[in-house]
Amino acid sequence: MLNQEKLSTRKKITNYLINILLLIISLGVAVVIVEITLPLLKIRNIEEAVYQVRRPNVQGIYGAYHPQLGYTLQKNLRNVRLFYPKQLDYTVDTNAHGFRGPDWDLSANRKNIVILGDSFAFGWGVQWEQTVGEIIEKQLQKKDPAYQVINLAMPAWDIDKIIRSFELYKDILKPVAVIYVFCPNDLLCGIKKISATEYDIEYHPQPDDEKKFQAMVARQQSGYWSWDKFFRRSYVKAYHARVLRRLFDKRISASLSMDKAPAGFDFPPPIDAPTKSTLDEEHKQFALYCLNRLRNDADGAHLYIIDTSDKSILYLKDKPDNRRWVLREFSEKNNKNVSFIDFESFVRKTPDGRKFYLDYDDHWSVAGHAAAADLLLKEITINKF
């Protein structure tokens, strides 16, 4: 009797383990089927999510640790191609300082204009000659060959690194004007208040920072493989992020939502500039501190600030807490040496405003860079520095 009970218990355990094994195999087969099937269906929402994690990340693949700025790109890169089928295809060269573009001509007769910002100003997704800075340089050189536009922008830099880069090079560049291409996420760096009116935006390197950065770059290389990298880049993960999570997570659902645009327009219209920005006080004061520091660093050179926005913001109704209104307030207060160019309002007023951005990307397209350059040149002509 005891032996029969043992046999019965053993059989139940065996059946239980077999069922678990079958379940695991079934789930594995289902995952494989999904991973094979989804790419064939070409669902835009899923394709965009896959693109976001698979697109070539220039600062990840070709980044170089920098003890004062955190990182730049590797120096003296030549004709590096960044490619993603039907979405990205552009090349990058870097100079002796690790920034995009040719080496700087530091001769005394040059009239330097410095471009600051992140991947928008850098020219993510477009060729060098199509970037806002190069367009401006070519137009200004028609009037005076002494003009030189120097690009100090770097993908994924926040406002702290953007300011530090200018402070590092301003004395050798001696700019006659500074252009800051502001992206809404520039203010997402850690806010470290050190007094009632000051913030710490310095880089405080830790002993293992360089080692960690090099390890990150190694993980970005095409030959590196891990289960985590495979899963993050999979269609299954994209389906989970864009479909399943949207069903059960209100925050994700809200982030992917769109407000209705007028007939013939891609985005809802802009609101009239509010008397005062309603951006939360913490981010507003931090932004104003950084902008004032940048204005003071410019040492009399005219500061031009142009906002970029991105599609996740543009697809929603315009609001008085939009970060560009802080830029506007700042320029109005310092109108003698600061100009603000409201690119987002321009885009919202354009019937086919979607053309100013890459297809699966938030970055400016060739048309976006051309439009931004045109708006800046009009303002530059007014100031005639």
C-alpha cells in the first residue's frame, strides 16, 4: 500500500514537471512565432519601437571618455556610416577635438559662431552639409568668408554638459555669436542645488567612470551579444512595450496618445505665448540659472536660442507649461543680447509640419534643418553682429 502511494505521488510529480516543461516549450514556440511573424506584418507602431533600440547610436558606438565633459566622440573619425534600412543613412567625420565636422581654423581673422546642443544640433540623421550650422555658415560666407560655424553639439548631452563644453572652448574660439539649439529633454539632467540661486552643473568624475564608459561602448559594438541585448532589440519586447503595456499602463497609454489636429495640419495649433510660463518652479529656476550662465559665458556675443520640440510634444495640444515659454521669457528680459526663435510654433502653424522630422525619429529631417537655419538667418540679419 505504501509503495503504491509513493508511485502515485511520483507519477503526479512527474506529470506536473512534464506539464511545466510543455508550457515552457509552448511559450518558447509562441515567442519564436511572434518574433518571425511581426517583422513580416510591418506594423508601424512595432517597427518604430524596434527602430528606437536598434538604430545606430553614434555616441555609443564611437564615443570617447572625456575627463571634463563625460564624453565626446573619438577623434579624427573619417566617413563613418550610420545606417538603418529605410530610416537612417548618413556619415560622420570628427575633428581633433572629437566633435563633428572639420578641424577648426583658429586664425585671428575668423568670425566664429558656435553651435551648442544635443543630437538635433549635431545633425543626427543628416549629412554634414545639411546641418543647420553648415547651412548658416555657407550663407554667411557669401557676405564675408571670415565666418566659421563651429559645432560643439553632442548626442544625448543635457544642458549641464552643453554649458561645460562652451566654457571649455570659448576662450580659444572667441565667438561673435552663440546658437543654442534647445531640446526639451536638456533639462532632464540631475538638478543639484547648492544655494538659493546656484546649481552644481560641474562634472565630478569618479575613479571608475572611464572604465564604465569603455564597457558601455564595448556593449554597443555589433559583435557584442548578450541575452539582455537580444531581448531589448526583439520584436517581442517591442510588442510588449507598444501593445501590452499600453493596455494596462495609463502612463504609457497617455505618452502614446495624440490630440486632434485641424484639417490639413499634422499637429494641433500653437497657443498664444502666455504672460508667464507655468512650468514647475524647480525646472524653471534651473533653466534660468543655466541660460544666464550661458549668456554670461558668451561675454557680449549675441546668444540665439532656438527650440526643437519633438513629435511626442507636437502631437499634443500646446500648453503654457511648455518649456519653450521659459526661453521666450528669458529672451524678452535680455533682449539686447539674446534672441529666441520659436521653432515649435512655426511647425505647428505649417500644414505639413511632419516633414520637418525624420520618419521613425524625433530628430530634424533635412527640411527641418533648412527651416531652422532660415529662421536663424533672418534673426541674425536683424542683429548684424
